[in-house]
Amino acid sequence: MAKAGPASVEFRNVSMRYGSVTAVDNVNFTIEAGKLVTLLGPSGCGKTTTLRMIAGLEIASEGQILIGGKDVTKLSAADRDVSMVFQSYALFPHMSVLENAAYGPTVKGLGKEVAREMAMAKLALVGLKGFENRYPSELSGGQQQRVAVARALVLEPQVLLFDEPLSNLDAKLRRRVREEIRELQQNLNLTVAYVTHDQEEALAVSDRIIVMSNSRIAQEGSPRDLYERPANAFVADFIGDANLIDVTIKSVADGQASVAIGPATVPLPSRELQPGPAKVAIRPESLLLSKVQDASVLPGTIRKCAYLGNHLDIVVDTPVGDLFVIQHGHPEMLEQGAPVWLSFAKSGVTLIPPA
């Protein structure tokens, strides 16, 4: 049985309404075939509803959804070549690991032997060879997660969906399982839409990230784009830590802005902003403790300093407010009240339009 292979997913002006509540508002995006794209955002932003619309578990109120170029907007879940791994794993407790994995082909009437072969192949792929006869209650959280992935993969869907797949795992296991999911996706060339509210997870696994806020897309791009060039204060604050500061753009020439950050003047890419008030987002690791005292540094005093093994978390009181600074390596602790000067790294300091 030849499979079609991974397919692209496209949303064209898609909205989802429940009565007077708009859960997803006029959303447009494309997930390229063979890529892993994360829908990232806080609770209630519309990301899970978007995922459920790809699956056909919710039917869009407006707009078009295409999978592999084919309009599936009104098709039911059963008529789409899509599989979903649920947050709860949704394994059948009375079925063995093998029976769980073989469920899809069995229901499709492919015969017991074929279903068993397909399930065995996918269980081997996720590292569960030898676990076929166990029951879900006899497995760890990470193993249950893998059974859910094997079951979703068994029919080789065009699109694989993950809804907060790591939220039931502890922190160490989470890192390992997200690496396994990414490896599987790349090795098998799968199209994956992945929902999470955990920005570190999104940065680690994604080809592209779609950040959602209030039922709309706030920004989409590569993990690096979003981290280093956030489109607005929400994205800057949601992806990683950021110091958000009111600044003044003094002048702009050839795409470079001269920016007053308190008493310091710093050159930054203008990002098409004009002279006047703006905001700047500064990553904590992009503030550097400086020995030089000139017009490009910001004076301050140490308010707090905490030792976290491989780095220090520092709060510095400055003319533009308290700034959070991370110093990596094994620096010496800094005394409260000690004077310091902060300079700005080449990356991780970015102008963002005022709201």
C-alpha cells in the first residue's frame, strides 16, 4: 500500500467561532511538507483550536484549510489523512501495547496479521521492541508517550499532530522525549504541527514557530528570528526573558538608528522605525558588565546577585529601571550596592515598535 508521503498544511483566512466567542480570528499560515511547526502561546490563545481544525475535530466557521493542496475544510476527522497524539495519550487501558498500536489498521479492516506487522514496525521505531505484551499501566510516562506516537504513526499519516505532548513528563524526561520526537520527525520526513505553551520546547524542536495571542498570529518565523527580532513586546516577553525599556530614537540613517537608552547612546538596526519614542527589548545575556565608562554604557548599582551554578542572575538598578542580567561562566559574586557599568552586546538588543 503506497503512501502519499508528507503533505503541506495551509490555512487561508480561517476563523472559529463558538456563538459570540471567537477562538481563532482570521488566521493565515502554511506548514511546508516535512517540516515541524510549533503553535506557541499562552492558555486560551487559540492554538489547540487551530490544531483541532487541522485534525477535523473542529470544523472552521470561515476560511479554507488545505492539506497537500486539497481542500479539506468540511471533511470529518475520519476523512483526513491526519493523526493526533493527545496530551493525555488516550491509550486504551484494557489493550496491550501491541493492540493499542495496531488499533488504526484494525479499525480500517486491514486484517489482524497486517495490523500486527505495521504496529510491530512502528513500536520498534520508537524503541519499544519487547514491550508488545505489556499494558499501559505497566509503563512509565515516557513509554506511554511512545506508544501514543507509534499508534499515531502506524498508518503513516500525511500530517502528525501533537497537543502539549510533554506536559505530563518531568523536566529531565521532557528534554529527552522532545529530542526523540524531533529526531523521528526528521528521519521519517514527517509534517508535524506541534502545540505547546513552553517556549524552550518550541525553540528546541521547531523549524518554524507561530506565536499566537488573543486568537491571532502575533508573529511567525524561525526560532532565531523570534528570539532575536521579536515583532512586538508580547513576543519579546513571551519567548525568553527580555528587559523591555522605553527609549528614544534620536536619528535614523541607512537603516541604523541612534538610540538613547537613558544616558547611553547605542547604534541599533532601525527596523523601519522613525525618530521618536520606541521600546527596546534586551535579552539578559546581552547586557555585559563593562570596565569602560563612556557614552555607550549605562551606569548602575547591584541590587541582587544570585549564584546558579553555571551563571549569575543579577538585578541592576539603572536610570531606566531595574534590569535583569545573566552572566555566564564562573564569575565572582557581586556585592549589593556595588557600582557597575553595562554595555550592550551586538545581538539580543532590538528595537520594537511602540504598542
